[in-house]
Amino acid sequence: MTSELRYLLFTALLTGSLWVPVVMGYVSARGPLRPADYKVAPTTPLPDWVQRANRAHMNAVESFAPFAAAVLIANACRVSTSITVTSAAVFFGARVAHAVIHVTGFQWLMARTVMFTVAWGAFVAFSVELLRQAA
């Protein structure tokens, strides 16, 4: 397994696990689901951190697909350079930081936006390097 695929797997594990705090927050705020809740979802207010956790999960899902596509294309083209490895590592690290910052509500220096932008920049750097090497 290449380093890029390893970071893609780590990112998949992160993205695939971010629903857990959301469900924990729903259950702690509203109690376990009842059969009637499957027809009409409860509308009682949720704590702010649960709302943020849900948004962090949705954001992770949205950013995962383009990154995954780039990593899988690079693997199919047998492109692996120091730039692609570093970009994949930075993407994963920034996504972890983004999730933690988002769920906790940390607001100092617009850290959430900064981490989102760092991850996006890593994705772009990865993609540009892939295009450069595969051309």
C-alpha cells in the first residue's frame, strides 16, 4: 500500500467515524429513538456541539470524494512523489484538526476556516502534481 492510499484509508476512517458524536449527542439530548420517531423526526432543540458535530461530518463527507478520486487516479497511474505523499499527509492532518476545531467550537484566529483551506490546498497540490506527472 502506498503512503497516499494509507492516508486515504485514514481519511476514510475519520470520515466514517464522525457520525458517532452526532448520534451520541442526539441520544443524550433526546433519548433513544422510538418507533414513532422513524415516521416523524423529533424536533426538540439539540445542543450547539451536536449541531457542529453534524456539520463537521457533512463537511468531511463532501471533501472526501474529490480527495479519494485524486488518490485513486494517482494510484492507477502509478504516480507517487514526495509532493503527493506530503499533500496526502497534510490533507489528513488538516481534516482531523478541522473536525476537532469544528466540534469543539474553537473560534480563535478562524482556525476552522484555516484548516479547511489547508486541506483544500493540499488537495489542489496533490491534483496539480498528479496532472504534471501523468501528462
